Amino acid sequence: MKKLILILLILSTKLFSQKILIQMDLTQTDHLKAYGLAYWIVKDGSNVDWLLNYRGGSFLAEYSDKYAAECRIRGIAFETISSSMATQIEEEVKADNVNMDIVKLEKSPKIAVYAPPGAQPWDDAVRLALEYAEVEHEIIYDEEVLEGKLKEYDWLHLHHEDFTGQFGKFWRSYRNAPWYIQQVALNEAMAQKMGYSKVSDLKLAVALKIREYIANGGFVFAMCSAPDSFDVALAAKDVDICESMFDGDPMDPNAQSKLDFTQTIAFENFKIEKNPSEYEISSIDVGPTTINNPSIDYFTLFEFSAKYDPVPSMLTQNHQAVVPGFLGQTTGFKSELIKKNIIKLAERDGTNEVKYLYGNFGRGFFAFYGGHDPEDYRHGVGDPPTELRLHKNSPSYRLILNNVLFPAAKKKEQKT
């Protein structure tokens, strides 16, 4: 009997010492679901080691039958490894002569998506990613932001939003469309409810609250028209840049010269698009004119030191460095209009077109990603949503989910 108990104890100890390795290289069957699993394990109360630059940015956690079963349920490839093998991997990653490191994920971030109520005539790639990866999130909008509820969240996403109050510059093509009329009415009602005479004033107030949220330590991830319109709204804080079809009175004829670039967080010296019929907000956007051909549209991720620059390293983890491009109202950002303190994470080779960037503001962080839907090159108004089960290994959707996990990381002092 004692011998049997001893054997069981040995087996139990051996099992307890095992680790689960969720590889993120080309052997992974579902990269996107793997992020959701890492999030779920952390939420379950266990830590996850994010192995930066090891097999595509793999995840390592204590083994449990529950975690292994969840991998199988979600269709995620994984390996069960011994404690000694895990130690070897950790030693390899920590070695001074390799560009790898370990970041511990120890807190399940509370996530908010800034989005209007009801169905939209376009799809938000980040919401698609969150839902497919099974990452919990809440939807908030202007009222919640202005009531100070942002402090309840660790991570905020902004997508196809126009913070300038010009309703996405859809006026020329869609002003008679029921969805456009409904959106204008919804925004005008919200402005009135919150005590503003114009939608542009409402959106500016929201943008200022979001900037304050970042300064106080929050993390914002924005795509498509949100990065462009956010900084334009901040620069135009004290000037009317909206024509009469948007706010009932004409634009200030000297609007451009009155922009204040000290108010922005990422861009400077840009020109606003004054034509209300032009589907463009400012000169920040590279536009589709030099691209518009998916067969030649690619961007390259920069490589960073995992040990000395862990944040940009986390944000660029991937199983491939060259990633297919995609369009959006703001497709990418002109390099010369990006502030000098901003870190460029990816660009189209041989051009001034930055696709992905990261910056600090106050005690917080933000990342901007150009384009609308990474797996639908020209996603248009009314197009069906992308089925991510058909794009389980999308390198461009992986960049979105890197941002989701970033707030879960244990913060450490960067080496000097």
C-alpha cells in the first residue's frame, strides 16, 4: 500500500511539474484562438509566460488537464513539455546572445470597445478578433466616456470613428442612405443629451477624455479613421473645421492656420481636408492611390530588441515579418507627419508609408494601425463581415491581438 502511494505521489509530482507550450510559429493551427486562450488562462488565475521571439512569440503556462482540454476544444495546437524542458527553453530565451525575452502575463485586462449602439454598415476588425478569440469585452460610447467610466478599463479600442464631427465624410455618397440619416440623428441626439450644441463639440469632448485616459495610464488601440480623426479633432480644439452640412454653420476660413499641433499625441504639421465632399479627413493618410493593388501591397514589421525594447517587441510578435496590406479610410500614415518621439512599428518598404506605430503619452500608451479589415482588402460599406474561421493564422489580425495582451504584461523597468 505504501509503495502504491509513493508511486502515485511520484506521478502526481511529475504531472504537476509539466508545462503547456502554445507554439506560435507556422505549426500553430489557430493563432487567433491562441491569444484568447492565453487571456483565459490569466483570467483563470494562472500566469502565462510570453516568450518574445521564441517560435513566433509562444506562450508557456503550468500544465492542467483543464487547459489542455480547452486547447483541444478551441482547435489550438500545443505541446506538453517537462519541467526540465521548460527550464531549457527559459534559459535559451534569457541568454544574452539571442534576441528573445520572457514577459509575464499576470493580469486579465478589462477591455472596452468604443462603438455606437446598433448594427453598423461596416464591421470593426477588432470586435471580430475579440469575438473570434473569445476575449471578454464591453461596448461603451459617448455617454460612458463623458461620465468618467474609462477609468474602469485597462484597454480601449477605437475603430471607424470620426472625432471631427463630420460623420465620417460620407455626406457626398450616402447622405440619403437610411443608415447615414440614422447615424446623424443618433449623434445629434447624443450631443443634445450631453449638453452640446454641435456633434463636433461632443466628439471633441470625448477625444479630450480619451487623451486624459491615456495620460493617466490607459492603453488605446485605434484603427482606420480613428487615429487620423482623433488627432485632427485635438489640433482643431479651438477652431471650427466643419462645413454647414455637418454643423449648421460654415468652416472657419483660417482653420488650417489655427490648428494647434501641441494638442495632438501622434501627428503634427498635417493639413485638414476642407472639401466636405472628399472622403478624406487630412493629409495624414497615405491614401490608396499609390497602392490599390493587393498583389504588391505588403508592409514589413521592424525588429526590436526583446530585452531592451519589450513593448514594441510585444506589439510586433508574429510568425512572419512581411504582412499583406489592406485599405481603409485611413490606410496608413505619412512618415514625415509623425512626431519624432513616436516609434514606427511597420512600414511599406521604400516608401514614406507607416502602417503601424506606437507611442507614450503621459503615463499611458497608444498604438495606431492603418486600414480597416486586414483580411478584406477593400472592405466597403455594406460588405458582409469577414469570417475569421477562414483566416485562423492571419498575421495582420495577430497584430491586433498583440495589443489585447499588452496590458496583461507585468511592467518592468527597461534596461539602459
